[in-house]
Amino acid sequence: MYRIRTGNLVQRLNLARNYTQKSTKQTRRTGLKILLYFSIPYTGYALYVFGSTNYEITRRERQLADKDDLEFKSTLVKYSPFQVLGRFENPFNEYRIQTVFEFFFNRVVEVFQRNRGGLPRSKEQMDELMPIHKPTWVTKGVLDNSHNEIEVEIKPFSSDEKEVNTEPVKRLYCTWLGQSCSVIILDKLKILTDPMFSKHLIHPTFGPQRITDMPAKIEDVPTPDLILVSHNHPDHLDEKSLKFWGDDHPQKPMWIVPKGLASYMIMNNVSNFTELSWWETCHVKIKGAQEDTIYQISSTPAMHWSGRSVLDANRSLWCSFIVHKGNKPVLFHAGDTGFVHDLYKRIVKKYGSGVRLALLPCGQYCPEWHQRPRHINPAEVIKIMNDLDAQTALGIHWGTFLLSGEYFREPKEKLEFLSEFNELKDRCFCPELGETLDFSNNVE
Ligand SMILES: *[C@@H]1O[C@H](CO)[C@@H](O)[C@H](O)[C@H]1NC(C)=O
Ligand SMILES: *[C@@H]1O[C@H](CO)[C@@H](O)[C@H](O)[C@H]1NC(C)=O
Ligand SMILES: *[C@@H]1O[C@H](CO)[C@@H](O)[C@H](O)[C@H]1NC(C)=O
């Protein structure tokens, strides 16, 4: 009796062992299969995108007698948006495609980096390195927070003095709130760029966390007339802002978003928006007691990508914006971009030089081999500032999240060093969080 039972037990154990061995083998095999099922077609797709992009860039260049001719007609041939299999791709020679393999490889490498970003150990040290101010939004007089009735219409860009009144800008204030989120007061117009008011990226409670506090709560921000979104990435557009300034908001601000974002806006219950493609302009009219004021917002190219997941990657476009009052460029919001040697000269050819204020990203450039196609570094900030002949430039897109390998304050230190070296000290620097800066003075 006893023996038989033991035998049974041994037999059963053996069976179980065989079974687990088999099932681990099976799981491994299934895992490998899934990996192959995904990676083989994906690699094919990536090669196809790479090939089609190169083909298109060459085809466009062949169409031009002189590919360095800066006339807008040539610019349109060279740098119009284009898509492969329903997804936007970069038409720039400087670009190198990023595959999901590269993306995830870098996320894994990051896990093994100790003290990434070189953050200080204590909050006191951090407060000293990254002072946070309470925004005042304007530095002189009081903020006129009354609601502007505005009309927005997509029309060709105009520098015709009769069509766009030429009254120069009197007041220009900028408050940086972290990453690429800033509040700009442009006379009567209140602009918010790339809204980001969440503690974490990706999800309200997990995902990369802010390394510095938000200078202002979303409720304390003056209601914008316009919200400019450069592209659909979690650090440039958060769901909290969509919810807050969406259809439930009593004033429903106007969102200006890149082409292809409509379905995402509608899904998030935001219906007051305008989609712009590269080189498209919308005329924003503020109804005044005596005279209407016209601002023009134009979407200009950037070298980046978009999407919140693998599925929606590149379904919408990425861009920068140039804002005009009268026929003068006042504000350039670069969004996220890599450096394209002739892009900014082309923007100037079309929209004029000497923009009053350029907001340029200066962080997230390490490791260079990985980040360079999509992000500029401080030296390239100076180049763009020179190409635009900008009167002032602020280095933003740093000190907010740790999304790259450099020391977290390096973008500021490098940009300010280069700026001093180039005798641009007072015209090109990194703002402090929440500090309201006045650019009204340098009126012609
Ligand atoms: C998205 O676009 C970027 C830039 O062109 C490219 O590197 C990436 O491979 C694209 N992804 C997809 C899924 O098309
Ligand atoms: C859209 O936003 C503008 C600017 O804030 C506002 O004047 C307009 O009334 C809004 N439109 C709707 C339909 O809510
Ligand atoms: C949009 O509004 C509908 C109806 O009020 C609601 O059920 C849905 O959850 C909202 N969607 C988002 C993303 O907030």
C-alpha cells in the first residue's frame, strides 16, 4: 500500500516536472514566435519607410534647378509635409529614422544608468539650483483677464498693410512654466504653448515624474485665447489640459493644433480647435471697441515625430509656430526639433526676420547619436537664433523631466556660456521657472 503510494507520488512529480519543462519550452517558443511575428513585418515596414523617405527627398531635390534657392516656391517643393502609408515622415536630409528597436534599446540602457541627470540629493539644493517663482503674468500694470471674442480663419499669409493693421506690439510678456509650456501675453492676446500641467508623463500616477514643481496650478493660469500645440507627445500636451480647457470650460479657448490631430481632440471632448499644416496660416481677429486687431499664426516645419503609442505614431504632424502682429514677426515657438541647415533661413524668407521673441528648446540632446535627429543642442539654439535674426531667444525644454542623459542643468549652463561668448548675453538665456519676463521694452 505504502509503496504503491510513494510510487504514485514519484510518478506524479516526474509528470509535473516534465509538464513544467514542456510548458517553459512552450512559453519560450510562443514568446519567440510573437517577437518574430512582430519584428519581421516591422523591420520590413521600417525599411520601406526608410526607402520611400530617401526616394522622396531625392525626387524633390531633382525637381529644383537649385536646391539651395530660398524662394518660397522651392521651399514648398522641398519641405512640404509628406506621408508614407498614412503616417507623416520627415522630408529632411538631416533626418535618420528611429525604429522601435532604437527607442526601446535606449529606454533599457537608461534603467542601468545611476543618478541619471545628476539630480541633487536634497530639496534645498534643488531649490537653489532651480528657483521657482510665482508667476505674475505681466510685470507692469495689471493683466486684463477679460474674455476676448475672437474669430479664426485659415487664409494665406499676408503682409499687406491694408489687410493686417500694422500697429506694433506694445506689451509682450513671457512666463515659462516648464518643458515647452509658456504663457505669452501679446497686447490683448493671451497665448499658452504646449500645455503640460501633470505631475507625471503618460499617466496621472505613473510614468516619468517632474524633477521640479509646477510654478502654477492649472486653475491659476489666465484663461488663454489660444493654445498652440506643436505636436502630440505627452510632455507637450497633457490630458489634464485637454479636459480643463475643453468643452466643459465656460470660455472654451481656441486650440491651434497640427494637421491630423482632429480625431484626438474630438475624442477628448475639445471641439474649439483649428488644424494647421506646414506653411498654413490662420488669421485671428480680436473684436475691439474701435478697431479689430489681427494676429496671424503660421505653422512652420520641424524635424521631429509624434504619437502617444506605437499605434498612433506619426498619425499627426509636428510643427513650430510663428506669430505675427501687423506684418511683423513677434513670437516663434519652435516646439521640438532637430537642426535643419536651411529651414530657418527659409522661414525668414517667407515670414520676415527679426522676430521679437524665439522660444527654442535647448535640452534633451544626450546621447547625441540617439537624440540628435529630433532635438537641438545649445550650439544649434544660437545658430537658429542667428538664422531667424531673433531679437531675443529663450532656452526652454529642460529642467522639467529627465528624458535624456545630460546633467539636468547642462542645457542652461552651456547655452548661457555660448551666449556670453557670442556677445548675446542679454538677448539669449534660459529663464527661471515661473519668472515673468518683460520683452515690451525693445519696441522700435
Ligand atoms: C515616425 O516618424 C519618425 C520621423 O520621420 C520616424 O523616425 C519613425 O520611424 C516614424 N514611425 C513610424 C511608426 O512611422
Ligand atoms: C473658441 O475660442 C475663442 C477664443 O477663446 C472664443 O472666442 C470662441 O467663442 C470659442 N468658440 C466656441 C464655439 O466656443
Ligand atoms: C467626453 O464626454 C463624454 C460625455 O460627457 C464622456 O462620457 C467621456 O468620458 C468624455 N471623454 C473624455 C476623454 O473625457
